[in-house]
Amino acid sequence: MAGDLNFPEYLSVLDDAAAALSVHAAPRPLRFVHRYGDRVLIGTDPVPLPAGTAQRALTEASAPGAALPADLDETERLGVEAFQLRLQPEFLSAKQQRPRDGQPWNMQGCTDVAQALPEAARAALAAEAAAPTSAYLEGSVAVGIVIVEGPTADLQFSAAERTKVVAEVQNGLSWLAAQNSAAGISFSYDIRTVRIATPPNPGAADLEAVWRDPAMAALGYTADWNGVVRYVEDNRTRFRTRWTYVGFFTKYPLFHFAYASIGGPRLVMDYANDGWGPDNIDRVFTHESGHVFGCPDEYAASGCTCGGSWGRFGRPNSNCENCAPGGGVACLMKANTFAMCNVTPAHLGWLRPFPPVRGNPVLIQGRFGTPGNFELLVPGAADGLLFSWRDNSRPEMFWALPLPFGLGAGAVDGVGMIQSNFGSPGNLEAVARVGDRLHFYWRDSGPAFRWNGPFPLFGGARGNPVLIQSRFGSKGNFELAVPAASGGGFLFAWRNNDVPAMPWSAPVRVGGGEIEALTLIQSRFGSPGNLELIARVGDRLHFYWRDSGPAFRWNGPFPLFGGARGNPVLIQSRFGSKGNFELAVPAASGGGFLFAWRNNDVPAMPWSAPMRVGRGEIEALTLIQSSFGTPGNLELIARVGDRLDFYWRDSGPAFRWNGPFPITTLP
């Protein structure tokens, strides 16, 4: 392991620059944490290279003091040398003996309160930046490291000091990226060493401009803030990143040894790092990078308060030492530590991973909001249920922090949910299985939005219950199907919503075979609509249907195809004149899920051959057709282990599945 970080890192040096450029431009670019130039990559996993791409032996290139390819440019060479330095025992020893380790930044020689960006810099950003340079820390980031030297020896860096700067930045940003692997953070570097003839001027009103402006001119940019912004924008364009900023390192006099502005685009550091020393550059640089991406200071001397609106989500500074209970907890924005408190991730703009889950998820597009929010219900990993919703009226379409309910009822193994026509715009109604018993829950349409239940229904069930509100009856009856725990087949019951007591019928057994999971819809065949059901027995799917009356007779089973596991999901879509059937089910082997459709416009109503989509060992899923696209995209959520992934398929002409995308929530 490199430096003092507790995870492995791997170095790749691509031998052929042209091949490297093609690798970075590929439709699925390589995953890495650090990229130096075009040929040097560092990641927390070995970088998988396309067939035929030349690559230097990692063990040889990683060894401290190993010879490097002669044609590496300055940025690439420094990236490798920095990694080699971090592998040396002396580097680790220095980290283990850091000056002021764990101490708050507000002692003598602390990092300063994040500086307000000068008016000239704000004007330059408005004029030169194509988009915000660092609104939140997610995805790819271009990082300029500009080492500014002066005309005398005391203002110049040795080769070892330049490597030390790059190694410290590498160490700090490796730690930062590892705090949220789901954010897909990567850093692409442009490293420049600039020697200027300007003498120091300790009495200047703007100490930064004394050396910064001539340095930008030496790099070929205008000698002002516009040059700084143009430089970071050029890096963003070159590396095709989402964000961009620059870190200046110098030995010129500064008004403070380290500072940055909230939101970027630059931070400034003195190499000596005042009393903290060069061995703490990694933490100080990472602290200042926190400011660049929206984080406030949390230490007392900064004058912080527990209020304010900080970062992507406008969250208060609740770990501020001046007002947090007990002075707050350890955190990089508060003290010299590689620790992340629970508020800084929100300030950085990080979404939370969805909590661990089990059983089957259920997704609907409800009538709350415009164009209709997504409502998601899934069993929690240990107990009860988790409910979340996606605000589809906002461009970000974030998922809300999940609300647990039904705690204490036991571990839920299967669940079904609908939005009914009770209440306005409609209550949510759910049936959950705990053991072999079914329980009913409902949530009002507001203003309380409170989940009520559990209310016991009946036993003898297994697998996943499926609930729909049909077009039978004046109000629309509830129709419920669930696999039978013993004796084969499935259990079917209905609730008469036209009677004030809304009684449930006794469940009746239908079909045969050891059904483990099923799906149920009311189709547009018959009047008011036949019930259509697909059941899984072993790895085989079987089709049933029930006429709309007067016989109300279940027909089937009719075999479909094999290779399935988990729960199938059937919908009748708006594709075709009559509405095709769309079917998804987890694949029994090979990963992903199987998707097939039935052409209801052809008299024979043939099913397509199932096609495999996605990856990972999917165990359960849910499928809807949304109001996005015309006639409507397919939207699918799959459970892999204890996490949820999102997929969607466009409405044509490509009909391409996109995903998986891990589901994350607001902090």
C-alpha cells in the first residue's frame, strides 16, 4: 500500500501514447483515480486494458528508483515518481510521525478561513468558465498543479521537493476519492513548474498577484484572473472532465500559508506549510480542496456557526466546533485528520448509498407531482420496509432519504404496492409478507403522508405478494395473488371496495406446481379486463389468465421459457395498438435479467425470445412504463445482493437498455 492509506493502489504506465489516447476516448473509459498526462494511471484496482494495449510491467515501474520510460512528459514522470515515493518506508514513517496529528486547525499557524473570491475572479469566471468549475465532488476532475519559483534559491524548489508536492497531493486525493467510491471520483493532472523573474514584495496589497500574474503569463495566459480561469477551463476541455481547479504551490510570501475560496477555482499553498510541515501537505491540500467543492470550515477560530446553507444541498454547518454538541466530532474540515464526519459528505455534494435491502423492490409512477413521482418500496435488510420517492419535477431527480416503517413486525421477504383511488391524488396501499403471513399497510395522500399498519390478512403464503386495483366494481376492487406456502399453486383473494367494511374474500387456491414467485396485471383484453398472471416454478415461467366474467375462470398453466429465478414482472405497455406485454425476470445464471415481449397486435400473440440485459447476480426486480419518452420508457430496479440498481430503456427507435446505475439518495 502507498503512503499511510489502508487500501491498495495500482500503477499503470501505458507504453504507446497513441493507444493511450484511444483508451481514454473509448465509449467506456478506463476506471482510475489519478491520471497523469495520457499514459500514467493509478487506481484502487488494477486497470483493465483493452486487448492489444501495450503496458509497462507494474512491478518494475512501481519499484522505488526504477528506471522510467525516457519519453514520459513532465506530468507523467512526476506522477510515477510520486507513487514511487509513497511506497518508500521513509514516507510512511513520516506520516506516522506527522506534526500536530489530530490537532484542530485553529492553533498557531492554522489554515485560514476560506477566502471570499475577489470581484475580479468572479468576473473572470462569468466571462471565461463554460460552467461551474467545482459545484460538487462527483465524477471527473481536472487538477492543475502549478509550482511557481522565483529568481533566487530561497524561492526555488529542488527536484525532490517537486516530487514531494505531487506525492502529497496524490496521497490526499487518493484518500478523498476513497471516501465515496459510488461517486466515481477521478483526478486528471496537468503539472507545471514555472520560474519567474519577479522579486518578492512582502508589502504588496495583493501578495498572490505578485507571483500569480507573471506565472500565468509564463504559461501563455493573460496575467490576471482571466488567465487563471482560462487555464482551468483548458484543462477541463483537454481531459474531458466535469470539474476543474488549480493548486498553486510557491515559496513567495503569502498572507497565509494555505487558503482557498468556496467553489474554487484555485487554492494556494506555501511549501513549508508553516508549523504543519511538508508532511501534512496531503491533509491541508485535501482540506482546501473541500473548500473548492463547497465545504465550510468547522474549527472554532474560523468563526463558524451551526447554521448557513452550504454545498450542493444547502445543508447547515452542524459540526462547527463553536456550537456542535461536545464541540463536534473529528473531521478533515475541523482538524488535521483523515476522518470524515457525517455532515461534510453533504457539503461535498455526495449522495448516500441506498440502505441494505432484501426481498423484492416495487416501483410505481404515482400521481403525486408533475410529471408523477416514482414511489419505491422495498424490504429492509433486517426488519420492516423502506420507502423512498424520486421527485421527477426536478432536473436532478434525486431519490429521497428512505423512510423506514413497519419496524418490529419482523423481516419482510416480499412486498407489493399500488396507488389506489382512495384519497386525492391517491393513497399508497401495500401488502407485505413476514414468514407465511400477509400484512396490509396504507399511506394517506397528505398532508401527513403517514404509513398505517400492519393489519393482518391471512397466512399460508410464500414468495412475493402482488396487489392491483382492478376495474371490477364501481370503486375498483383490490386483487391479490401470492404463491402458496404448501400444496402448490397460488392463493388469490379480492377486496370488495364498494362495501363500507371493504371485506377481503377468503383466499382460493389456483393452479399447481411449487410456485415461488409471480406477477399479476389486469389487461385490456375482455371487459372490464382479464387478469393475467405469470408464475415461476423452479427456473420455468408459466402463464395463467382469468376471464372477465361471468365464469371468472382461471386458465393455465401455459409454459413460456426457462432460465429464470427471482420474481417475474409483467406489464401491459403502450407499445403497439393493443398494448404489448413486457416481461422481465432475473436470469438464473450468467447474471443480469431476461426481457421478452408479447406482440398483442398479431392474432397468435407470439412472445419474443428472451434477451439478456445488464449484469450482476440479480435476485429480484420491478418494472414499469413511465411517462418519460413517447409512448413511455421502461424503468427497472434490480436487487443485487443487498443493493439496488436502476435501468431504463428508451421508447425507440433504439430501444436500448441503459444501466446499471446504483441507486443513491439525498443525504
